[in-house]
Amino acid sequence: MGQRIAGEEAEPNATVDTANRVDFEIPVTGRIGGDDTVDWFLFTADQSTGDELRTLRIESMPPARLRLCLQIAEWKGVNRCRPALSTK
């Protein structure tokens, strides 16, 4: 599933099958806009990291309204989404 990236997103990553695999230790930058309206990123939280608190920071210029969804692979397509997040 998708390619492992370090530092900058790799296109295409607009589907779950092309999601970029990311490491919690390395910040990732990317661009979204125009016809590119969806980006997927994959990370793993196993027993060794499952109880750790992680921070996701999204910055955008200009400020934008985004929908953030988390999908748990074992839940077969069920998403947990937070609509209309503002990057202001």
C-alpha cells in the first residue's frame, strides 16, 4: 500500500491504495489544491505506540477549511471524521 516517504508527500496519494506511509518521527510536507483535493497518509499504531499521544499539525497558505478522517483498517472502510477544520 503506497510508498514510504520521508519529508515530502509523493503523488499520487489520493486513494487508500496509494496512501503515503509515514513515520511519526519525521514531519511531512505536501500540497493540496486545484484538482488535487484528497490526500491519504498511512501510519501504524501498534501495541508499542498505541497508548502514546500524537499531535497532527496542519498548516496552509492561504488558510483553508479541511476535513480530517482517521480510518482503522480492521473496521473495513469505517471512518472517523472531523469536518470543517480551519487552518487559520
